[in-house]
Amino acid sequence: MKVWPGQPYPLGAVYDGFGTNFSLFSEIADRVELCLFDEDGSETRIDLPEVTGYCWHGYFPEVEPGRRYGFRVHGPWDPTSGHRCNPAKLLLDPYAKVIEGQVQWDEAVFPYRFQEGPDVQSDTDSAPYMPRCVVHQPHFDWSGDRLLQLPWHETVIYETHVKGFTVTHPAVPPELRGTYAGLAQPAVIEHLKRLHITAVELMPVHYFIHDNHLVERGLRNYWGYNSIGYFAPHNEYTSDKRPGAAVAEFKQMVRTLHQAGIEVILDVVYNHTGEGNEFGPMFSLKGIDNAYYYRLADDRRYYMDYTGTGNSMNMRNPHVLQLLMDSLRYWVLEMHVDGFRFDLASTLARELHDVDRLSAFFDLIQQDPVISQVKLIAEPWDIGEGGYQVGNFPPVWTEWNGKYRDCVRDFWRGEDQKLGEFAYRITGSSDLYENTSRLPFASINFVTAHDGFTLNDLVSYNDKHNEANGEDNRDGESHNRSWNCGEEGPSDNPEVLALRTRQKRNFLTTLFLSQGVPMLLGGDEIGRSQQGNNNAYCQDNEISWYDWEKVDAGLLDFCRRLIRYRKTHPIFCRRRWFQGQPIHGSETKDIAWFTMQGEQMAEEDWGQGYARSLGIFLNGKTIPNPNPKGEPVVGDDFYLIFNAHHEPLKFQLPGGEWGELWVKELDTEVGWVESEVFVKAGDRIEVGARSVVVLRRTA
């Protein structure tokens, strides 16, 4: 086979219409073989003829799209120095755009001999058990598609799973269920549009593996947080099984969602890979240049693990940073995604040991002309020391606000906490973000997420029930801040069911009427349950899938109207912080806080740990930012009453200077108020136990 010198960049396999250039970075390699596979699986090995700046490269004029390939890297096997090169192991290209097949678990995919331990090299060929990279044909007709770039303050995020969302959906053709194509079906788009969702946040779609210990127990890596290919869309989510079809199907999904005005945000896992620690398998980076790509301990046989998965990527090395940045740019420029949510993002900030807010990774993001312009969301913690970094990411970032989740859960289950904490959370968490020049939309507010209870289970279980995971219920968070409302699990008690319904409305109302960016866990709007499992990472079955035959129609309607209500009234999605004082000559403040007696909260009121009720005045005439045309934004005034007490309470409305006449529009005890119910300044109204009442000013 002809082979020419080729070029060191771009890395990976790049077809130019005439042939394919291959390039692989390895600082430790002595020799790199390109392995080409025919249709019958026969392998041809050719040395890459050139090395430039540690990039091993060659141009193959006879290699066209669809050709399967991998690499074998020759170099030192010296685990005591952190080096684990083993040419017996077929390696995936870190830059592969298409990966075909899945790992077949066998001792051969491990670089060492089981009987001798991880320091003794294995010479068994892993190729028969490994997936294959595929040379990619990049052409796709985007038909003018572009990033939507919807403003953060207008964003409503829907966190979902590509497969789980549609795998049982009756309106999705059976052959498309659980796929990228299924997510683009009209019935799915209609569901999202009627919910007024503006962005879907997809759980990991980078190519990932199913861990051996799960497969042995008949389970699967359902969540996908075990990436091994940062450029390739996961191939099990495609309806078209031809090599390379996953890329086109993913692009078609993105284009269809964009046409509906819905952005696509990817949950990405750059903090670790699926190769585990010294006892783990060898799929790619471990065999290419282990000591370069991974954080190693002082004893370099072992790995630093800030993620709980066995390894952590080494963010101090430039080619590791390049891999991540090239991957991010690829998904934006070639796949047209609108943003990223970074799993365990604190790990990416670890320059040495401590989390460094100004690490090289964040510097690169800040100055990159492509990535700095898309939506960036940090999961601001990892499991290492000092890893909880809520509020500490740079200005261009937003964050999953774990303090919002914890505070709102505690408030509605009746835990003692100072009202000041609740006030901060529902107004955008200025205590966390204002000092770093960030705005309310820096806070991604959520009550539930994939990791933990669903909304239905949050109000139905005191304890986790993860027995199906096969870990004796030891896995998953034990402190969930949940409350079962009187009975554990499913109930037919009318009082328990009524309370659970009210609590779900309370959580949703709080979420969507808070300042910041709301994130709804997919399925919460239809009452999805995981049977008390709060760590369903391995449950690729009915435990995790959406049950479209058991939709809670009342909850779904409530949720649709609530999100529309938020979008209709600009006071609930301000772009600037409340000041708590008169603005622009207004006679009243932009926000004010009241006791049950209708009096403004005094300093001592904020410190009462037992207090579980308050009233909030929101002034729709003092919104500081104009609309995109530069016109003033003027909305209605609102009075919100939160009663987390276990008994009904009577609240007196404030005096006429705050509003003479109000109409009740929402009462979570009953839902939306269909008939006009008016109350006047100074009136006393009863608010049910554990309820929210929303009043809109009419005079």
C-alpha cells in the first residue's frame, strides 16, 4: 500500500477527497503502526513513516471513507515510571470521528496478565475484542443551519437521555425509538415545544464503554459517563447501523431541533476516560502515552483519582488541553451543538492538587473565539479535597447550583434554615455570583437531576432503594433531603397522594419563578419514577426509561402552563440583580420582603431558623435592561406567598402603596385558579399548608 509522508496536523484520520492523512501524538513512542482492517476483519499493519513534534503521521492515497482502522504503539513498558506501551493492544484513535462496535470483554483487552498483576505485560492480541475506528466522510447538507445563541435569561433547559426519552414512546416508529432520529420525531419535538423548552441537555453522547463489572452482572453503563472517544457520537444511539451513519443522524437531529428553536447542549466527560486505573483495560490513551495523558501519583504505577472512576486527565500538559479544545471546537463547528455541561468540572481546574480557578483550561476557554461564545455549564465539584467549588468559576461560565437544590429541598420538607438562604437562592444567588461580575443567569437552578431522585421519588421516598444495582444498596447518595409525605413508596392513601401532588407543584413553582436559568429533569413533567433508585447509572431498562403509558396529565398541564407563565412575565427572568431599593424614579422598590403580618422583613426576621413563610413583592416596572430593540421592558407586579409550614396560615397583604388590588392566579394547593379571585391591600388570605400563592397586581 502506498504511503506518503503526510502532515502532523490535523490529528486523527482526515480524508481530503483523494486519500487519508493519519496522525497520532505520542511523546513516548518508539514506533507507531497504523492498522487497517478489511471487511473480513483481516489486518494490515503499516508503520507511520514520519514523526514531527511527537506527531506520528503518514498519508495513504488508497484509503477512503468507511475504512476501519486503529493504532499499535511501540515504546517502553515500565509501570514504575508510568509507561505502559504495549503493541499487542489495538488502540482507538483519540480523534476518531466514527467508532464501530463495542468492547468484547476478555482478558486480552487488558495490558497485563491477570495472574501476574498489573506490572507484567501481556502479549495477547486485543484486536479481536476491540471496536474499530472508521475513516469519516464529513460532508453534510446543513441547509443554512447555525447556532441559535438564545439569551441565557430566556433559556429553559430540559435534561434528558437520548435513549430513555423515546425508547417507549408510542408515537415514535419502533425502529427509531431510543435513537438520535427518535429525538427528532414530530411527537417529541411537539412535547418539548408545548413545554416551552428552549434547550435539551443530552446526557453523554461521546462514544463510551459498558464497564466489565456491569456487563458481568447483566447491567449496562446507561448514563454514559465513561467516554473513550471525544469526537465520535455514541454508535448505539443510531437507527442506521452502517459505518459512519451515527454522525449524519446526529447532525440531522441537531438541525431538526434547531428548526424548532431548540438548542442542543452536550453533557461532556473530559475529566477521566473509561480506561480506569492500573487494573483497568487498555483502549487508547493508556497505550498511546499513559504518563502524558493521565495524572499519576508520586509512585507512578498508580493514578490520581478525583473522579471516583480510577483516573483523571492530566490538564497540565498541552496536548491534553489540545485534545479537549479540538473536541469542543469540532462539536460546535462540525456538529453544530450550542453548548456544553462539563461533568465534574473541578477536576479540569486541578493544575497540581488544589482546584485553580485560573487554570490553563479556563484560560483557553476564555480566549477561544469559538468556545467562549457558546453556553458553558460547570458541574462545580469533584470528589477530591477542595472539590466543591460552587460560585468559584470564571465569569464566562454558568454553574449547576447545588446550593439552590439543597436549600429548596430543605425549605419544602420543613427543615430549619434561615430565610435569608432561601431568599438568596430564589433571587439568583447573588451571594455566590455577584462578586465575580456574573449575573443571575450564572445560576443553573435545579431541584432534581439525573443523579438522584426524580421529582416524583423526591416526594415519595425517605430512603434510596438501589437494590437493582447489585451493590447491596450501598451506592448513591444517602442524604437526599427528600420526604415521602407519610408513606414510603407507592401509596393509595388519598391524603398522602394529595400532599405529594402539592409538593411537586411547590418544587416546580419555586423553580420556574426563581431568578436564574431553570433546568427541568426530563420526565418530571409526566411523573416519572425510578422506583426509589437514586443512582440508576446502570439501569438501561424500565427503571430509567420514560413510561409514556403512565403520563400524569394533570402534572404535565401544570408544568406547561407554569413555564409559559415564566416566559410571559419578564420579572421572573431578569438579566440584572435586584437592588432592594427604588429604581428609575419609581416610588416602590424592585423587590421587597414581607412577614405574615404584611410588614417588611426586619433584620432579625431573616435569622429565625424556624421561620418557614414569607411574602415577596416583585416590581415589574423596574426591570433595568431593555429588550433587543432597545425598548424598555415593563411587566406586571407580583406578590408571592410561600408557606412551608405544616398548617394553613393567614397572610395579610401589604398596604396600598404596594398595590391596591390583586388577582389570585396560582395556588399550589389546588393548581391554577380559573375563576377571578380578587384581594385588596391589607386583606388577610389563608394560604394552605405547604403551598405557594401567586398574586398579580391589577390596580
